[in-house]
Amino acid sequence: MADAFRQALSDAQGMVRRWSEKSGLAQSPDASTLSMAMGSALAGGKAFRAFLVLESSRLYDVDEEPRERAAFAIECLHAYSLVHDDLPCMDDDDMRRGRPTVHREWDEATAVLTGDALQTLAFQLVSNPRVGPHAASLTESLARASMAMVRGQMADIAAERVETPLTLQEITQLQSEKTGALITWASTAGPQLVGAHSEGLSRYAKAIGLAFQIADDVLDETGDAAAVGKAVGKDSAAGKATFVSHLGLDGARARARELVEEACDALDTYGDAADTLKQAAQFVVDRTH
């Protein structure tokens, strides 16, 4: 990772930790089970979506509290989706981010309620008047992104119940919602916070969202569980259609590299100010977890 991106990502992780503590989600002996589970779900993540909010906000000179509220909100929403995704009725995973999943560390009921609480907290954060005059539209766009993510997850589950594997086009559409929706919201939160729109950031987000999922498929095929922090090889074992199954490993990697170039080209209008976002695009395909 380039130094500027490495520092910015570390700063985003620190921000998530601070807001977790500020929200009473720190791991302490006197914390409630729900607070501990919420804190556990937020801990250990890359904070990549928070980074995207903070970096897109920097391009638009957004004040600290609004940008941090939005950044922490997207991490809460993402964490909720992972907690529910790991449940036995979904992917039935035992590990997440190198530690036991919430339903394994506690129980299924706690995991369901933890996800519910994280989702609620996300909308509480962005709807607060301290976000500024565009809080309502920001909240509405986050709701639309969340619904798209849920549709994508539902489509993914439905695909496992049919005999005919999804086509490449169908997978692309599914993942543009399941993975891409929150990445797109995070990448465009900066202009949204000031009531603006950025076609460049929207195109950037679409490209890195797809590249992110392709990289996930490659990691599922080639990654080490200890490094990735969760089980690998599940998709191929289940005969699930993925970008790798359609394109092959080399083809998937090549497509991801093309998407990185598309993402970087979309930021040309920002000049050198977007260099860290360009480094982030490369990180998406180079990451090992």
C-alpha cells in the first residue's frame, strides 16, 4: 500500500474505534451483552467504507462531525450485514475478521439483535441534525443503499436454490447491489453531505465495488483462511457461480485490473487531490483479506 493510503486507512480505523467507545460499544467488563457484541462486530475491520466517506468528504471540505458520523454509520451498517450474513440460516460461518462470529461467541438471538441494533444506530447517526442541512437526503440515500444490499443478498440466496448457475451478467448485477451499493454510498457521501453530486465518484464507486467482489472471489479460491480471517473455498465447494468460475483466475484478475484503471480514470477531474482514492482502488485488488 502507498503511504498516503496506508495512513488514511489507519486514520479511518482509529475513527471507528473512537466512535465505538463514544457510543458505549467498547469491550469492558461492565458493558451489556448487546454493547459487547456490537463492539465485537465492529472490531478488526479494514474500515474501508469509512475511509471512502472520509476521503470523498475531504474533496468537498466537509466538516469533521458530519463526515465522521457518516463514516461510522456506514461501518455500522456494513457490520450489521456481516453479522446477519454469518448466521446459520445464511452462510453459517464460524469466523469473521479472525475471531468467532457473533452467533458463535454468544448465540443466534444475540447475533440477530446485534445486527438490528447496528442498523438502527447507523440511521440514528446520519439522521441527526448535526449532520447538517442535507441529513434527510443522506438518510434516504443510505436507506436505498441498504435495501439494494438486502436485495442482492436475497438474490444470492435464491441462486443457491436453482440448478442453473447464474450468468456473468446476472452475477454482475447481483454484486452491484450486495457489495457495490454500500461502497457507492460511501464513495459519494462527501458530495452528498454538501448537497452536491459527482458523476466521477459514482463511476469510481461502481468500478471499485465490482473489483472488490472479484477480488473476494479470487481470495475465496486462493486465499489462506488465517490471512483472510474467515473460511475460504466455500463457493467452489458448493458449485456456486462466481467471477472466477466464469472467467478463470487469470481472467478474473485481469478484469479486476481493468476496473482499477476505470476507477482511476473517473477521478481525473479532481487532479492530485484524488491520489489517495486512486491508491485505494489498487488496494482493492491487491489485498490479502
